Amino acid sequence: MASPVSTCPHVLAVDDDPALRALLTDYLGDNELRVTAVASGAELEAVLSRETVDLVILDVRLPGEDGMQIARRLRERSAIPILMLTGRAEEADRVMGLELGADDYLTKPFGTRELLARVRALLRRAQAQATVADAVAKVRAYRFGGWELNVGLRRLKDPEGRAITLTNGEFSLLAAFLCAPRRVLARDQLLDLSRLHNAEVYDRSIDVQILRLRRKIEADPSNPRFITTQRGAGYLFDAEVEPVL
């Protein structure tokens, strides 16, 4: 008789420390997660080739190919959430990991409760992204205030029908706003939604990208009609948006 298929999220942990692999397997396994623990990038690739993985826990320091290289390679071909583990607390390491595509980091030694909380948060965020991505995939274009953004062609037209050139980051941020109109979006939410459109948008660049986007769609960028700042909370796209299916 075939074994029942597990419905628990599958976490793939990569660390060369056997004791830590055992800890991750036991603790996360006791909290309704299925864990596969391996010691190297080569073993990670073998697991990914035969199984579906919902989240990767990745040590920065590994023999041979290090975690930074593995994170970069994973992100080039997959949106799997990546939680990086590092024994060093320098900000530069954390920033580099995040900019290479990691979704979060945890500095060793760490508490198991914090680890579990971060894993669960990343899994929830990934599920929310998948839901939004499914909705966006059904939309051909968005219309707002006389403007139209063609999602498939990545083309923006103003109310007079003129084409407005957008960078990849500007397009992704505008698409993120249009799929969630009149909702306050924090920077981390804008990052998540922007990545659905394969844009390299980082937290520190969001304000700059929004400023540039305002210059292209606002009659008065200093007093924006569409993209309004919600102090201490984020940004809101204040317009009726019509999805064109």
C-alpha cells in the first residue's frame, strides 16, 4: 500500500553542522512541518530535483559553494522563500544575503521559537503571493483615471493614448498598487508584490522608484493624486481600478 502524501509544508535545511541539522529536523518536525536536512549545495540540488520544497533554510558558511552563491542560484530560477542562517552579525552580510534574494535571516545562536515564527511568517507570505499571482495572471490590463496599464505587454498609456515608458521597477510597483487599490501597503508588502513581476526592487530603493513613478503619472508629483503617502504605514493607491480580463 502506498504511503499517504504529507500535506505539511516541506522545509529543506542546508547546514554542515550535524547537530544543527538534527535540531531543525526534530523541532520543526514537532511543529507540523516536514523537514529534509542536508549538508551541501549538491545535496540540496538532488532534493530539489525530485521533491517539491516550500522553504529553504540556508547556512551562509558551507564547505565548497557557500550559502550566498546558492541563494543567488536559487533565486535566478525559483521564488522559494529562503531563510539564511549566519554566525556573524555584521550588517553587510545581512544586506548582501537579502539583496541576493534571501527573504529573511537569522543570526546564530538563535532561539527555536523565533526560528519557527520566521519560518511560519515566510510560508504565510509565500501563500499570499501565490494567491495574488493567480489573480494577476487572469488580468490583461488595469484602467484607472483614464490611464491603462497592459500587464502582458508591460505598456502604460496616458488618458490621451500616449505611451509612457516605464522601467522594470516602475512597472512592477505600479502593477503592485493596481492589484491592491485603496489599501495601505507597507514597504515589505510592496517588495513582495513587486517580485511577482520579476523586478529587482529593494527596500531602500522603493521610495526612489515611487518618486520616479509619480513624475510619470501624476499631474503634480509634489501633491500626488494617485500614490499617497501614509505616514508611518506605507503608501496607498487612491483611485478606482478596473481590471480588464
